[in-house]
Amino acid sequence: MGIEIRGVNKNFGDFVALQDIDLSIPSGQLTALLGPSGGGKSTLLRIIAGLESSDSGTIEIEGLDATGLPAQKRNVGFVFQHYAAFKHMTVEKNVAFGLEIRKKPKAEVKKRVAELLKLVHLEQFSHRLPSQLSGGQRQRMALARALAIEPSVLLLDEPFGALDAKVRKELREWLRRLHDEVHVTTVFVTHDQEEALEVSDSLVVINEGRIEQIGTPDDLYDRPASEFVLSFLGPVTRLGDKLIRPHDIDITRYEHAATASGRITRWTRVGFEIRLEVTPDDVLHPDPVQVILTRTEATALQLHEGDMVWLRPRAGAEAALAR
Amino acid sequence: MASRLAQPRTTGTYVRRLLVVGYLFLLVIWPVALVVQKTFEGGLDNLQTALSDAVVTDALQLTVVVALWAVAINTVFGVGISLLLVRYEFPGRGVLSALIDLPLSVSPVVVGLALLLAYGGTNGTFGPALEDAGLQIAFATPGIIMATAFVSLPLVIREIVPVLHEIGTEQEQAAKSLGAGAWPTFWRITLPSIKWALVYGVVLSLARALGEFGAVKIVSGNVAQQTQTATLVVEQKYQDFEQGSAYATSFLLALIAVAALVVVTILRPKDDTDGD
Amino acid sequence: MTVDTPLAPGAARKRRARSTTSLTRSSGLGLGIALTWFSLLVLIPLSLVVIQSIDGGWQTFRETLTNPQTAAALRLTVTQALIVTAINVVMGTVIAWVLVRDSFPGKRLLEVVIDIPFALPTIVAGLVLLSLYGPDSPLGVNVANTERSVFLALLFVTLPFVVRTVQPVLMELDRDVEEAAASLGASRFTTLRRIILPSLAPAITAGAALSFARGISEYGSLVLLSGNLPLKTEVASVRILTYIENGNEAAAASVATILLLVALAAIVLLQILSKWVARRG
């Protein structure tokens, strides 16, 4: 159940967008498709929705073979990055569209639209045109519109990509809470790892048309299957012959089972964080190592730029990959 | 938008403004005003004389019928071909897109000649066969409609195509994902989005259709009260020294065309594709 | 845009660009009907004109073109269309500039005035010009039945073309770029020449091509104004009409084909010129 994707391939001319994709997306969960722009994740989402056709392979949605079905018969809710608001219709009309197409009785449409507008906190804007709404409000309207048809799956294509940072963070939390209320199988595409880690139940990392790894946010962050996943999910630095997260490095002022030693050559403070660059003495690994620690830790160690320090992986640092 | 774009005013601003207003005044505004003035020189006499002349009224009636047919054909054809050109991929799309503009670069007289060569009753390529089948095109209303449709063919398309590009396909895809088939998507989403461009294109076509002269002159045969359109009457009346009737008929033709344009210019939202 | 690398940030834009689909059965049927109509109305009749002129043979072609009256008509038509197009390039751009960048009461009215020559029936356009520049001219300027009448009529009917193609481009033109040029020390004139004109060049060219094509094919507005005096004010379209009326369709087709070729040559030439200006900026 959920969404079953088997052997999907897609080329645009000689550009390979998707290659042999096999993926099961469980029912009722919130799954993120994460990867760099142009990696194929949006294409996969559009193939699930029927907005794009795959060259080969099958798509099953909640037990129903949807491979040959056009978009309008798949009963999926789709939310676009740039809202795709129907500009000539009021908010209310936008949300009612799918129900009117399904020829639902007027009273029922009215009732359902009111419910949905309440759900997305747009009750007082029902008679406005999309151009009179902010970006965040438009996207909430688009979400209500997609939910109106009681879709078997909800698909969101970079839904917060066009919004500014603050609104994006609010909407992200709000989407999580909404999903906890509505429980519809949801797939959303993003290139923002923080967004994916924060919101989703499970993550699918896609790069260059292939699936790199599937798992829970914890799995992926702590046990990345590849260098790509490791570096895509957060900052990475090289300590000796290992790739490691900069905040998983222990820094001391005396030699103690250290992997590397060197001088602090750069010191940047961002809020409560101190970001250091340590240039190792090691001739084999001369590239600067990034280290992140809190201001409290730095003060306790009495660190200054130019100091000699020793570095080693922190105990329990899991997200490290030997090269 | 205008205020943001407005430049600090310099002497150059006023020189340019004066130049443009002066140029347009001498080339368009004053001459047009004089025709209006001449029409009403003897009060409503000119109009009354013209409108009680069966030659004029028959011609006006024919012109309206022809224009409506031509505009209807061009609207349906224009919307269809615009959608095909913008939304679909097919071999020869680029060539077709270039050929569509062709009628704008062809002399009306050449249009008339071309239609005669194809549909002329005696020497035309298809004319004799069609006439045997009971369909007369040249020197009859169908030929006049074809000539008129020919010269105004690209106008609707040229207005719609940029707007179709501009609005993109996201709204249409959203409608599809909400369960709308091709037809409801067109009626409820695409058509309202291109509404103003379409109206403007239709008005331009109408103006062009009402005013076509050269092509119609050749194809119609110019027989009074049968195949003579309003513009042909203007020529005849002027040459027959019935200048009052010529001015009055001109005024009526111009009135319809210009009034339609003005109404659309006023009604059309300044920036109807704006939104995000 | 088509050479975007897979990882380029323009991926979202690229997805918009490929928003076309291949033909479905019903859209294929629509295309078939549309193409049939377009062929019957435009392509086949126009091809017949070209075929007719070839059919007449090289002999007819040469005879027609060396006929002094026809040669004079062609010369007059092309010369006047060229002069008028040159004026339109300058005046059209200035008018578009004033309409976009300036604001003053009555500007909206000018917008309508620009469209009048297009909306007015051509025969009426001739009548309109005759009222100010004819025998009863309140200005005392009478151009009727002279070469200047051809010039005036063409100037009137081609007025909207450059204005209407340049205007939208000028509206979209980023003021930031001009401000950047100014901040880099460019004078108003340098900014105009190096920044603005190159961006407008394609639009000006397109407008000029339309204006020239309309100019060489004009007929209606000249009927009452120019008097159609052979060797003096007779233009190519009138020649074609005369040939048709005399039943000499081969000669008519020859002149028509020449007009089509001249229009085509002008369009190609202007394209090259526009690329050159755009690159040189």
C-alpha cells in the first residue's frame, strides 16, 4: 500500500532524469524526496502525479495501478512551488474547484470549503483574489485546494521554495502539525536538508537520477551510506583520512590521543557558535579542518586565533566515513 | 509602475514630449478630427443621406456579416492554433509559427490575386470544380469572407501566444491534478487567463475586417447592392463626387473600429498577467 | 537556457521550458483541421501566385519588369517604403520611449491614437489624410497626386508597428541596468548607445520589418490620395491590380512575386542588422 514505484526510467533527450527507480512509500507517512536541484526528485513526483509520463516502469497508488491513468483520474493532491493559484478566482472558488469538477452538491461544497479554509486559517480571506494574498497565504490556499478532493496521496513540489526564510520555517512546522491531524500519505520534494530532517518521517535522497539512500532522518544523519549523503545532509570536514561533521570533533590544548594537530588559522563567530579553521602540521593532510563548538566551550578552553590545538573525533561520533 | 519608471525631468523630456505630441497631432489627430467635422458639416444631413441610400445600407450590412464571419473563424482558428503552437510539440512547429505571420506581409492586392488564382470561377485551380458542386466563392460572399479572414488571420494569434507563454502551464496542471479534463481545464482555467488578450485580438481583427479594401475589391467583383462592401462604397461615392456620403460612411466604419478599441483599452486591466 | 547543466540552479526554469507535450489524438485532429484551413486559405493560394509567375516563364517575368511603368512603380514603392521605415525607426522608438518613460495628462489618449491608423479602414485613412493635406487643406499644403502623398500615406498606415513592438520591451527593460551603467560612469548618451539600444534592437528590427512589408504592399490608403498617376504616383499594388483588371494574371503574379521576395529580403537583412547592433553594444 502507499505508493509503489517499480523500475521507473525517464530521459529528456539524452539527459537521464531518472534511472531504475524502485521505491515504496508507506501509507499515512510524511516522506521527503531530498536532493540537489536537477537531480530528478521533482520529475519523480510529477510522474507519481501523472503530470509527466515515465519512459518505463509502473506506479501504484494505494493498491491501484496508476501507470496509464491521466493526472485527472489519479485522485492525487498536488501543490506547486509557485502556488499555481487560479488568478481569476477567489480563494473560496480556488478551493471549491476540484469539488465542482466532481459535481458535488452545492451545500456540500460550501461546507467542505469552509472547513478547509478554517483548517488553513484563511476563513477571513475567502472572498479575496490570490493576488491580494501573501506568498505564505497563497501556498496555504493551494494546500487547502489540494486537500479538498480528499486525495489518496498529497504531493508537494518544493512547497516552501518561493517563500522567505521566516515564513518557510513557520509553514514547515504548520505542515507537520497538519499532517498529524489529517494523516494523508504525503510526499514532498525539497533541496533543503534542514526542512527534510525537521518535517519528515522518512527521507529518500535522490541524486543524478538515482536513489542514494532511504531511511529515517536519524538513520541518514548518523549512518550515511555514501559520501554524497553525508555531505548533503550537513557540513562535513576531513580529519586525517576520515570525513566527519565539524561539531563532532574534540578540540584540546594538549596532546591526548589526537588525530591531528595544528594552529587555529581562522576564527568566525555566528551567534552562539564558534567556527574555527585549524591548519594541520601533517604534511599528508595539509587542508584546513573545520571545527564547530559553542561559545561556552571555547571560553572554557580559553581558545584564541593562532593557538596550537589537538583534534580527534568525538566519542560516539557516528556520521564519519573512512575514505 | 509608471511612477517608478518616470525619469527625472530634463529639457530633453519636454522636447521629446513636444515632438511626439506634435507628430501625432499632425499625422493622426487633426486629420481624423477633420473627417468627423466634415461628416457633421451640415448637421446630420450627411449621415441621413447615406443611411437612406440602399447602396450604402446594403454595403454596411454585407460588411457586418462578412466581418462577423471572418472574426468568428479567426477566433476559433486563432485560439486553437495558439494552443497547439505553445502547448504541444510536433514536427514543423517552428515553420508553422513563422508562416502564421505571413498574411501581415502580403499586399491585400496579392491576397486578392492569390484567392482568384485558387477559387476563380473560370480559371481558378479549384474554382470550376467547386462551382459545379454549387459553391461559388469568387465574386460572392464566401470569397469576401475568405479575403477578410486572410488579412486578419494572425491578429488573434499574435495577442494570445505571448500570454499563453507568460501564464505557463502550472495552473492547467493544477486543474488537471484536481480532476479537470481537457475541456473543463480550457473553459475554466485557460480561457479566463487569456480573456483580455483574446478580446483585444478580436477587436483588432474586427477593425481590420471592417476596413479591408484591396483584397475585397478584387475578390468581390464590386457589384453594388450585391458584393459591394462599405469600404468599396466609400471609394465609389468619393469618385462620384458624393463626398458627403463618403465621409458619412467612413465615419461609421471608423466609429465602430475606434470605439471598440477605446472601450477595450479602457476596460482592459493595466497588467492582467500580474499576480506573483 | 537549453544548455543548462543538470546541476545548474536554473533547473526549475528548465522544467517550465519543457512544458509542452506531444500530440494527443484530439489535439492531433485539431492540428489537422487547422492546417487544412490554413493551407486552403493562405498557403495554396499564395503558392499559386508564385507558380503562376514561374509558369509565365522567364520571358514574361523580364518583360513585366522592364516595362517602364512597372519598373517605375516598383522603384517608387521600395524607395518610399524605405524612407518611411527609416523615419518610423526613429520616431517609433521616441514615441514608445515617451509612452513608457514619461507621464503627463492625456498620455492614455495617445495610446489610442497610436492604434487608430491600424483600426481605420485604409480607404478611410486616405480620406482622412486628404482632409488635411488635400486640395481643401486648412494648412495650405496640398500633396494630393504627388509623390509626397505616397510618403504621407505610408507614414500614416505604418505608424503603430515600431511603437507597438518596442513598447513592451522597453517596459520590461530593467532600470537597474541603466542605473548600474550610470554608476559606472557612463553618460546618458553612452548608456543609450551601449545598454538600451542593443536591448531594443531586436524589437526595433521586428517593427521595421513589419513597417517595410506593410509599406511596399499598401494599396487602400493610396487610392483616393495619390491619383495613381502612371510613372509618377503609381505603386506596385496598383500595377498588380491593373494587370488583373486587364486579365494578364501572369504579369500580375510576376509583380506580386517580386513584392514577396523584396519583403522576404528585407526581413532577412534586418535580422542580420539587428544581430550586428546587439553584438556591437
